[in-house]
Amino acid sequence: MAENRYNFCRLCEIVKNIPDDIGEYADRLYRLLDEDERADSELIGSRLKICDECEKNVQGTCLACGCYCLVRSFARSQHCPKKKW
């Protein structure tokens, strides 16, 4: 008889700690950045517009790297993993 084994999903453990409102979570992360590292609203908006049109974006998650597009767009030093911005 086959033994039932379940693998532990670490991502599930991380995700269950993220609030239902991703905007609240993202806002907290943005405020944690040093002010000189924060992208301004214009830069964030232009990055998200590109992400919105990208085939790798599925409901705000980048399938190329697994990050939330909104969160990655916050830091000036971050770049698109597909080199679109």
C-alpha cells in the first residue's frame, strides 16, 4: 500500500501571515524602505502600467520571479526580471 506523504509548503506559511488587504501589506513595506530608496508615485505608476500589460503578470503576481508587482515597483533599485523596466 502506498504511504501518504505531504510536503510542507513554506510559501503557504508565508502567505497565511499576509493580511487579506494586500494594499495594507504593501503600504507597510513601502514605509520600511529608506526614503532615498523609495520610488516616487510617478515611477511606481509607470512600472505598474508595464506590469499590467505583461503576460507574466497574473493577478498582480509576477510569474517570472514570484513577487508582487506592486511591492517590487516600490524600490528605485529594483528592476523587472524580464528587463521591461
